[in-house]
Amino acid sequence: MRLIALTDNQLRAGHGLKWGRVQDDVIPADIAELDFAVAAPIRAALSAAVDRSDLGYPDYTSGTPTQLADLFADRTRRLSGWRPDPRAVEVCAQITQALCCVILAFTRTGDEVLVHSPTYPPFVEAIRSLGRCPLLLPVGNIGDDDLAEAWAAVERVPRLRLIVLCQPHNPTGHVFDLFTLEALAGLAARHDAVVFADEIHSEIVYAGTECHSIASVRTAAERTIVFTSAAKSFNIAGLRCAVGHFGSRELHARFRRLPWHLRSGASALGLAATIAAWESCDSWLDQLRAQLSANRARLMDSMSNFRHVQFTPPAATYLAWIDLRATRVGSDAHGLLLNATKISLQPGSVFGSSLEGFVRLNFGTSEARLELMLERFGRAIETCDGKGRKK
Ligand SMILES: Cc1ncc(COP(=O)(O)O)c(C=O)c1O
């Protein structure tokens, strides 16, 4: 089972959000999808389901979801050491859908919902459109000096009912340390708030970092709902399948009181693909990790050439959060770079209103395409920023 990089022609022939909508001379590095072929066992499982015409309603009460719950519990135990109870597992179509459900089930209009800034945009959209108030806490660990005031401020809010934690964090690739998870657990306990942990990126963590789940923090476990999926690591986001775990029977029961059609909807193919991913694709995932690790090292090397570019390598994920505020590319980093480089990067402004000078670059691609992107990126920064080169 090999990791296969897709060619430009293969990628451009698709209709997805990443490659389907850019001009032929643009390389998209914005949407969080991989430029690699889906692992062979997943493709085989999908083909087999299609060949059997097995595309009816999935049986959500037994069979596949139960198998998926067991697999999720085993995998979590292996990867991060905590022990989910398979009976406390729910299967939804999407993590963002699960968050909407959790907001509806556990908060009221006007309540505050803590999220980290920068924020994965659908989180804030979900919180605002459901009439709750996003409360932004800058990303970082509890010991960071410049965050002391922000932590003190969130402690004082009157109606904090839900803490949304993205661990590892998108877009920064930050992994919150155990002290920070304990501090968040304490905050949740003092406010009697529920914790929703999105761990979709937890399978891509680089050497030297330990990524803990907040569900493994004793004081948070009973108030924590963890959701994850195979969508990002195995590149199957269009198939719609997410798996969640509820830390207590009460949390689970309250979630289940929501209408079934609101909180379900995983597709037959999504279930089949997720099972294949978690059961049979570990060696493919190891190859992906090795490729991403090499790409990350190449990116670090390249970014270190530019005096005005600030770049903290991500501890996890295949997303690089790059600070261009000190360069002349400046506030319209995305527009200028798209024109100058023909690389489509995700503008920082979508992750928060004061983040125009940042861009997010997806390096989940082949070595050759990354090289081309870095060459174009370097040329654009040099053109705008002439004397900014370090070496
Ligand atoms: C942190 C995070 N959560 C959730 C998602 C999307 O997951 P879903 O489609 O299951 O809502 C993404 C997609 O990039 C993501 O980065």
C-alpha cells in the first residue's frame, strides 16, 4: 500500500472545493484536503459497496455503527491512551453539525461559548447564527505571559456554558499542553460548562509533541464531548461520517433528545470508508506522516530565508500559519500573493477580523508541488520586500 501523489491533471479533473474552482495556472493550497490518492483499502471498500448496490439507508441501531464505535474506542486507546466507552458513541454526518447540535442541546440564546482565536470559521458561524456569543481566547498555553489577561477575562464572564476546543488547532497547528487542558477543565468546572473537543486533526502530530485529549483529564472527562473523523487524515471529507463520545450518560441523553434527523446522517459510503480507514490503513498513514514531516522541514527551511516572515512550524496538522504582517505584502496578503504567485492561500481574515496579514498554507501535497509553491512564494516576497532576505 503506497502513498500516491495525484497529478495536476487528475486533481483538476475533479469538482471539489480545493481544485475544482481555480484557474489552470493557480495551485490551490487553501482548503484542508490532501493531494494524495485515497488509500487502496478505502477505495476497495467503496467499490465493493457500489458493486453490491449497498447504498440504502444505513442501519444506525446495530451493525456498522456498532463496529465503528468499537474501532473508534480501540484506536483512541492505542493512539492517545484514554478509554472511550463504545456505548457512549454517536455517529453524525459532520463535526460542525455535531457542534451545532451541542450548542442547541447545552446552551441558551445569549450564552457565551468560548473558542480560540484564530478560529476555524464554521465554529464562529455556528455560534453566532444560533444566537450565542463567541468568546475569543487567543491560542496558546496557560503559561504564556501575554495570555494572562485574556485568561482572567474569560474567567469573569457571567454565562459561559460551552468551551469549544480544537486540539490540535486549526489554523495554527498548535497542540495545547496538559497544563492548559487542566486549566480549561478548571474553567469549565467553575462555570459548569460543557467541553466540546474537535480532534479531527489528532492523527497528524509531529515528532517531539505529545497530543493529549481533554477527555483524558480526569476533572474534565464527565463534561466532555469529543468528536473526530477520518475526513482530514484520509482525505474523505465529502463522504460525511463523524464519530463522537459523550463523557456521561446525562450528556449523551440530552444530545439524544434532539430530533434524530438533526443529529444523524452519516452516509453508507462514509461509514464503510471510515471503517476501512481505521481498520486497514495504518501503513498508508505512516507514509503520509513521513511525507508531511519532510514537507514541514522543507517549509521551515524556506521560511527562515525571509527576515520579515514570521513562522512557527505547526506541531500538528498539514496547515502552516504564516505571519506576513511585517512584510510589504501586508494587509492584503491573500490578494497580492494570489496575483503574484498564482498560489491560492487561505486569507487570515477568514479566521478572525484582525488577522489580514496572515495566510494559511496547506502543505499536504507532493514534494514537487510544494517546491514549486515555495519558489513562487519566495519570488513574490522578494519582489514586494526586496531587502527582506536573511541569507
Ligand atoms: C478543525 C476542523 N473541524 C472540522 C472540520 C470539518 O469537519 P466536518 O466536515 O466533519 O464538519 C475541519 C475541516 O477542515 C477542521 O479543520
